[in-house]
Amino acid sequence: PQGVADAADWVFVTVPDDAIPGVVNNVRWRPGQLVLHCSGAGERDLLDAARQAGADTASFHPLFLFAGLPDDAERL
């Protein structure tokens, strides 16, 4: 994981939800880097260790966009 983080400006953390904190807490992040998780159940605070190191953080839930609910287009 550290080699990926060192080489990338954007890092998607795509491990099982309960493994996200362990991965994020064991990598050295840097300012200007973007760290994203893809958990549909977890909040952005799972990436707090990266944020505290100066990285930008976000969550990206691609399946949410394709749920097929009547108001999906409105929420986009």
C-alpha cells in the first residue's frame, strides 16, 4: 500500500469496509494527495488519518448512482 500511495496523486481505498481504517492508518499520506474510499456504508471520517496528514479526502459510492430509485436523477 505504501508504494501505491507514494506513486499516486489519487488513491482509491477499495478494501472491505472494516479494513479501511487499518489501511489508511498504516500509510504515510501527503498534502495535495486525494484519498477516496468506496464504502457505501462508511462515512468520510474513515479517512481521518489521511486528512490529518494533509491529504484531501472523499467518499465515492458508484452503486448509489445506479440504484434505480425514482428520485435518482434528481439527486444527481
